[in-house]
Amino acid sequence: MNGLSPQGRWAQAALAVGAFCVQLDSFALNPVLPVVRADLHGSPAAAPWVVSGYLLAAGALMPVAGRLADLCGRRRMLAVGAVLFGVSAALCAVAPSLPFLVAARVAQGAGGALIMPAGLALLTNACPPGHGRRATGRALGLAGLATVCGPFLGGVLARSASWRVVFWMTVPLAAAAVWCARRAAESRDPAAAELPLDVAGAVTATGALVCLARWLDHVTIWAWAAGALLLGALFARAERRAPAPLVDLALFRNLPYVTLTAAGAVANAATVALLYVVPLTLQQGYGWTVLEAGVAFLVPAAALAVGGPVAGRVRPGAAVPVMAACLAGAGGALWAAGAVTGAAALLAASTGAAAALGVAGGLALTGTQAVVRRERAGEASGVTKSVLTVTAGLGLALTGAGATSGPGTTGSSANSANSWSSGSSGSLVGAVGSVGSVGVLGLDGSVRTAGGGVLPSLALPAVGCLAGAVLAPVVALLVGAVRRR
């Protein structure tokens, strides 16, 4: 295990299983929301909250969760998060109504918020210096299997048995995460052992992230943007005055950390776009069935999951240049995916894009953990994961998904962690367009359906990746110039 102690291996296993749970329940319900709504006799407006409520809670609470892990113990917080996740999964499985299911999903998101930053920090501190990146990359790669099988598994189970089976599957997995975590070595920030949680910072940070996430979902509602700015300003003020801040503002002066986090957010948003557009194009643009599209997309999804272990082999000093190269490659492949004709060419370009985005997403977590102090690894991972989760909804917005939706459409969401390998992540709400079943490729790169509709495009996510590829090395060069002085 490349120098890992037995307790380090247990920490790696706890992170892998816990992150697998988080990713599985992020993805599995996306394609079956209409089935869930029909079974529970819920309203179309409430159905998207089954996914978005989960992701909103996870994204907004991660900074608090990361700091709690540093204060109270990473192993303890991972175990608490896994217990909460498993119990709420059981409640989801027996949900008698849609509002009950949404409430249980919010609780599940809170559990997921504890699992991810606590698990990352636990493994970072359990590994000898120089081994944490590879160990984290392998754990995230294993968790990435949920990205591969989540939507496919959710669709199959919903049609052959019940969507409730997805949640019952999560319960023993969450128990396994607790079992593994209890065998890992405990760690915490020794300088903060006697310090209280920064409540003012926790409240303002969570509120600002909720407002930001809601605004990114509804960019025309400027009240959410104003709320995010106001609460963000109050958060910064509270952190400057707090004796033990929730987030040390010096973290944002760490340019490699900020660069990798921002570039990872770009990669995560592009991943959301890829996961949404390609299966939809195969179905609505080329007339494939849901099952055929799901099986075919396993290849790009597997390429995405491999990114975690690859990212773990990148040296900290090379993380920013490699991130830039990945974004450049992903941008080119995404552009090609929107310009090619034929399903085979689309899948080939998508696989290339997924491979590059998987590595970029993995670097957002392995790289940032390598450039911060181990004592505050939970704080750093909480901030990074929160940024990745909250901003990923931009990926879906850039595809023009909202323009394709019509009366009677159903909300759907996609999370990206390489949220597996980027940990995580995710889009909050996206519209599935009610367009024709067979179409042709337009000159602008979009797929036009037989009925005259236009499917979402990957052109803007491609441009975003290419812009990130240019900016990341510029920042790296600036950092190098400052250090040489």
C-alpha cells in the first residue's frame, strides 16, 4: 500500500466507502425523478428538490463540517456523518410523501457534508509525508465508481424493483464506512483543541453559500445575489475579528490553493455539463433508448473515475501546470464533442473530455491538500468541496439547458465530486427538455431535433475550460516570480 500503515489503510477505506455513498446517492435519482414523483403523488415543482435539497445542504455545510473535523476529530466527524447519512437513507427508503423525502434528503446532504472534508483530512493526516496524494487519489478513484454506475443503477432499479432500493443499498455501505473509520487513527488540529466553533462565521458562511447556490440556479433573481454579497461581507468581517475563525482568511492568500480550487470548479462545472448533455443527445438527438445511452456512457464515465488515481501521482509543484493542460485538453475535446456528427464520434470525444476532466477534478482535492498545513486540512478541504459543489450548477446553465425546457418538463440534477475524483459535486437543478426523439447536428454545434427543438450545447463549457487553461499558468508564473524575489 505504498507505505501506508494499517490505520492509514482504514482511513483510506473509510474515505472511499463514504465518498462512494455520497456520490451514489447524488447520481442515482437523477434519471428517475418522474418515477419518484408519480409514486409519491408529489407536485412537479417539488420533485427537483429531492436532488437539489441534498446538494444544497451538502455544499453549504461543508466549510462548517471541515472545521468541525479539525476541532472535534476527523475520525469522529466522519463516523457521525456516515451514521447520519445511513439513518437518513433509511428514512428516504420508507418516505410516505414527497415533502418527507425532501426533508430526509436534506439530512442526507448534511451527513455527506461531514463525510467528505472529514474523510479527506483524516487520510491526509494518516499518511506519511509524500504519500497522501496517491492514497487520496486511489480512494477518490474507488468512489468514482459511483459516478459510473449511479445513474444506470438508479434507472435499472427504478424500473425492475423500486427507486427505494437505491437508499436501502446505502445503509450497509454507510455502516461499513463507520466500521472502517473507527479503525483509523484519530487526528485533529492540536492548536484548536480547546477553541470553540466560530458560530458567527458558520452562520454567515452557510447563509452566503445558500444564497449563492440559489442565485446560480436562478440568475435572474438578483435578491439571491445581493444576499450572497451581504452575508459574504459579514462573514469576512466576522473572520477578521474572531479569535479562532471558521476559515483563516490567509487561506485565500495561498495562490496555489486558490488557483487549484478555482480551476477545479471550472472542471467540475464542465463535468456536470458533459454528464447532462451527452446522454440527452444520444437519446433525443440520435433516438437511442435510455438503457442504450446509459450503457454507452459507461466508457466516458469510467474515464472520468480513473482521474483520481492519476491526479494522486502529480507532484504538488506540477499541480497547476498539469491542471492547465487538463483544462486545455478538456476544452478541445468538449468543443469536438459538440461539432462531430455521429454517436460513435460523440462518445469518443466525450471519453477524451471525461479523462481530462477527471484528472483536473482529482487535482482540485489532492493538490489543494498538498499545499496547505496538515493541521487545518479539514478546513481547506471543506472550502474546496463547497466551492466545487455550489458552483457546479453553472455547468448546466452554460449548456443552455433552460432554453430547451417546456411545459411539463421535469427537473433533474447532476453532481460531479469527480466529486469522486473531484469529490463532488454538483449541479442543483437542470431542466430536461421535452424535445423530439431524433435529430441532426446543426452548424453551431447544437443538435437539432426532428421537431425543430435545440438540445443543450457543450460550446460554452468548452470555452470556460480553455479560459481556465490560460489563466491557471498565468497565476503559476506570477507566484513563481514573487517567490524568486
